[in-house]
Amino acid sequence: MFSLEAIIQFATLAVTAAIGISVLYSIFQMRAAYAALREKFEHVISAVEQFSKLQPDFTSLVRSVESDARSLQNIAMQIETAVCAITSTIKKSGSRRRSIAFPQL
């Protein structure tokens, strides 16, 4: 029926078609993978852009917190100084009262 040459041509055509189909399938899979990666990349770029827009506000907030921390440290030092002064005054008052109450001691 078919000659050997025709069978070889059909086999070659079938192999070529199979290779072509597998190449096309691979191309479509790669396009889908690249589309997913492109979408993720766009999300990352968007996040970086939002962060860069918020960076001046964040820097301002950090400076404000640092300033508040310094102010709180100054207040703590003033409170500590006042407590020391009150403690000293109470001790002196107690000593004075004891010396008045018990002069011979």
C-alpha cells in the first residue's frame, strides 16, 4: 500500500508536528509563568512606591519620637532632682526636730 518512503515521510511529519506542538505548549506555559511573575513584580514596585511616599512621614514620626524621648528624660531628671531635694529636706527637718526634742542626745 504505502511505500517505505511515504511511511518515513509521515513519521518525520508526525515527529515534526509533535515537536512543534510541544514547543508551542512550552511557549504558552512560559508566557503564563512570566505573566504571573510580571504581576508579582508590579505589586512589589507598587509597594516600594507607597513606601517611598510614606518615608518622609515615617522619618518625621521617628524624629518626633526622639524629641519626645529627650523631653521625657529631662522631665525624669527634674523629678529625680525634686525627690532628692524633698528627701533631703525631710531628713533635715527630722534631725532638727530630734535635736529640739532631745537636746542632750
